[in-house]
Amino acid sequence: MKMDAITIYCKNTGKYYDVPSGSTLLDIYKVVGEPLPHLPMNAQVNNKTEDLTFICWQPKDIKFVDYTNLSGMRTYVRSLCFILSKAVHDVYPEATLNLEHSISRGYYCTIHNGKPADAEMLAEIKQRMQELVAADLPFKQHTVQTEKAIELFHAIGMDDKANLIKTCGMLYTSYHELDGYINYFYGGLVPSTGYIRLFDLEPYIDGALLRVPMQSDPTQLAPKVWQKKMYEVYKEHLTLQHALGLNNVGDLNLALKKGYASEVIMISEAMQEKQIARIADEIAEQYKKGVRMVLIAGPSSSGKTTTCKRLEIQLATNLLHPIGISLDDYFVNREDTPKDENGEYDFESLYALDLPYFNADLQRLIAGEEIDMPTFDFETGKRVYRGKKMKLQENSIIVIEGIHALNPELTANLDDSLKYRIYVSALTSISLDNHNWIPTTDNRLLRRIIRDYRFRGYSAEETILRWPSVRRGEDKWIFPYQEYADAMFNSAMLYELAALRAYAEPILANVQESSPANAEAYRLLRFLRYFNYIPQEDLPKTSLLREFVGGGSFQY
């Protein structure tokens, strides 16, 4: 029987094609002439991300995606992690694998087989991974009723996955099989192991680092960047989670169902306050040695502003008088803002700040002079003065907050002995399950979507479409300086995404299917389904999350 033809519009080529109804995306990719410079990883079908094995029965708009697109990179890394878990199972069947978080431009994991993994063990696992890739084995997807999936994962000892899918309320569950080995990964995979062309697995502190290609050039491994301080922050939070028995989201959901939401929130908030108090104590000691300013930096929606406000309170308990300065008030007038390669204003650039003026004010303050503090009017794009004066007292310490605060060029005219540096980021330590970590960028993006909608008049569509530019700015202007910090503060909390779900869902649901932002909005909505709700009224007034959802004690 001859299949009916359907018309496909390929966004990569800008052309229409007639293909047989029932064609897979991989079939269609060949028909349209394989337009990508690298292997396709997935495709956006009517602005929703689908596996390349997805079957098209009706006309569709299709955009094929390779590794250079963040969505494609996610699919590659997810598939690579499946291969890693399969290799560990094959070589060391009794070992436990935990894929914990991204770090050093790779992914940190622990492998225990009676003892932590050593170089010899990792070499054996890597060899098995290479064998699996060379065999070009298919990833087979199975969809069953969730109850059957729960039974299956319990039977093979993957209780973490069973608890996750049990508590998120979906009627059906899809999982994948690779050469008889089954596992559950959030999101799609490539068609077969042969798509994974490049990786490495090597020792990293007390675990292993799974290395992946550069997003800009999939033919080269991403250069490893040593991030010992960030590792220590992750380790501290993971230790607390393990002590509480909240190793992953399935555990968190079960705790919420049992009525422990208040306890989880209070412990998470207390840990944050303990961190801030510890940093304030350290600053007070350094003040005795000549430190006169605190520089607080971090990427977008990391919670810098609330961290700054809470730190100022803790500094006051150490008998210091904090004076806060926001770098946002030192923007150049909008028409003087540098532009990016697309001709758009580059607000993430260091040179969007008036560096000479900022440094002159700092030097005058430290010299004991009074200054007129500027305010940047974001509506007019102009610097204005509203009569705000500033002068240091005998016990004053300057607290400077902004994305560029750790960049050495910002305060190049001041001696380093005057500075104490803090890096703030939302380092999400809780994982969906043992093999599915939560990207810190997802945490921050959800915060920003909520804040932009509630307080800045931006839709989720606008925020999502702006996000790649924000990320490029962070890679260039923020992340290279994070290890310069004297202290790192993790602003993410165990319960956070469960609390943000109710705020984010209606905002994301407003993104229309025709929008290019829909693929990301749809992905985030699916991701949020894994979290049980936390009532909004349970969120403390002083919580850092109030910076994004509102209703807090601090003024922003």
C-alpha cells in the first residue's frame, strides 16, 4: 500500500518537501539534503523538541538541531550519560553511579564499587563506553503505564527512578533500552550510540569528570577549567542532603506528601543564613587587616541583590556599617552602550559601565570624601541624581553588587588588599534521580522568567528569546572570574523548584505554539511536572526567592 505524501517545511533550508506520511525525522533529514554541518541531535517539530525517531503523519514545520544548539548538546550529553551508566553496569554490575552536577566544563560523577573509582576502574569503564559507541547500538524507547514502570525500576534496584515517576503523577512513562539494559533519562536521546563521537572520562578530586565536546566546536573536547571552590560548595550541600535523606527529587516529593514541607523549608533557609553569617564573620576578621570593600558578583538571577541585603544585616551584627552600591547605577547612558555582533545593545559588557566615573567615586569614598550617588533611570536610559549622598563612617565597609564585581578591571585602580570577593550562583545540588541532575541554568532561567513577568513587564517569550544572549555574556564576562572569589555562596535551595512551579507554569503556558520560544517553554513545563507543589504561603518573607516572586521583607 502506497503511503500518502505530506508536505514538510524545513526551516534549515527554507523550502517545502513532499515526503511519505509515516516518515521519521531521520528519514526527512536525508530528504532535505542533510543541511547541518554536524550530525543532527534532535529537531523542533512545530516548535517542540522531538527525537530523530519521531514519526510524522501530518504536515509539519521542522528545524533540525545539531550539537552547537543548546538543545542538541543536551541530547548528546544525555545519551552519553546513558552509555556511561550502561558501561558501569557491564563492567561493575554491583557499582553505584551518581551523575551529580556540571563542573569544569564537564559533568562530575561518583562511581562506588566498594571503594571510590580510581584511574584503573575509570579506564575499564571508558573502554567499555568506546566499545558501545563503536557497535552503533540503537536506543529503543518503550512507553508503558506508570505503575508498570514503577514495578520495573524497583525490580532492577533503581528505587530513585521508581520514586520519581511514582510521585510526579504521570499516567504513562517512557524509558529507553540499550542492548538489554534499561534506564530512565529526562528528555530524548540520539537514535544510536554511534552518534556519540567524542568524550573522555578521567579522575576528578574524589570522583570522575565526564568530559564533552565544546558547544562551539563539537570536534574538540571542552578545555577543562579547575573549579575547586565550586566543588567544595556542591559537596557541602550534598552532604546536608544526604544527612536529611533527600538525595533526589523523588525523596523530596515523598517528604512533601508526608507533610514535612515546613521542616524542609526551614532547614534550607537556615543553611543559607548560616552560610551568610559565616561569610560575614570572615569579612569582619579581614576588616581588621585592612579590607574596606566587599565585591559580590554572579550570573543573572543568581540572587545577588538579596544576598547583598542579608549580608549587610550580618555585617551589622559584627559591628560594621555596610554601605551598599549597585553597579547598575553606573551604567553609561543608553546611547553610549557598546553593541554586540548583531548591532544590539550589549548590556552584559563590562564597558556598559562608566568605569572611570565608578573608580573615581570609590577612591573619593575611601579617601573619606562625600559623594553624590548616581541612580540609573532604566525608563529613560539616563543617569540621574536624586540627592543621595554617601560618606564612610569610622566602621564603614562598602558592599558592591553587580555581575562584573569580580572582574579585576572593574577595580583595577584599587589595591587588592582592600577587597573581599564573593561569587553567588544557584548551584542546584538536588537531582531528579541518580542519573539526572538539574542544570543550574534551568533554575536561574525559571527565576528570571518569573521576576521579569511579575516586576519588569516581560513575557516568558521575551525572556526565553533573550536568554542565549545573556548566557553568552556570562561566559565572556562572569564565569572566567568566579574562582577569584574569597567565598562562594550557593543561593539554590532544596525546595526551590517545588515552590517556583506554581508561579512559573501559568507564565510559561502563555507562550504560543507559533513562537520560537515554545520549544523551551514546553521543555520547562514538562520538567516542572516532576516537582510536587509547595504552598506559596509557606515561603518565608525573608527568603531569597522573594526577590523573584515578591511579597518579601526586603525592598528591591
